[in-house]
Amino acid sequence: MSDDDISLLIEFLDRSGPEVSGRGLIGLQVEQTAMIERFINGRCDDAERRELSRFLQLHPAWIRWIAERIRTGRDAGESSLAAGE
């Protein structure tokens, strides 16, 4: 994931409302779910990032959920590196 991706999330987090907890990708269209998963895994292209940006502006409650998933993945990766895997 590039610094631009993280900057985009931080910018959204600064403008978002209360945190949503206990919510997964339930209720989203298949295309939206796939796009969010690609973003989390750092595989979105520029067009998808713009589309995700528009989606998150309309549905800011998802921002914290996405950020938490990214943070969890990053923390797991750091733990693996520290363990010598």
C-alpha cells in the first residue's frame, strides 16, 4: 500500500463520524465488496481508488472499518516479521 492510499484514509478518518463496530461487508454489492478487498490488499488501480473515494464520501461509516482491517493486517505482518517468519 502506498503512502497516498494511507493519506486518503487518514483524510477520510478526519472527516468521519462515529466508529462503526461489529460490521462486515454485509449489505454491499459484490462489486463494492471486491473493490474494498482489493484496496485493503493494495491492489486497486487509480480508477478504483477514485470510485472507492466517491463511495466512502457517500458512506463514511465504512472508513473506520476499512482502516481497522488495514491496521490489523499491518500488525499481523509486523508480528510475523518479528517472529522471524
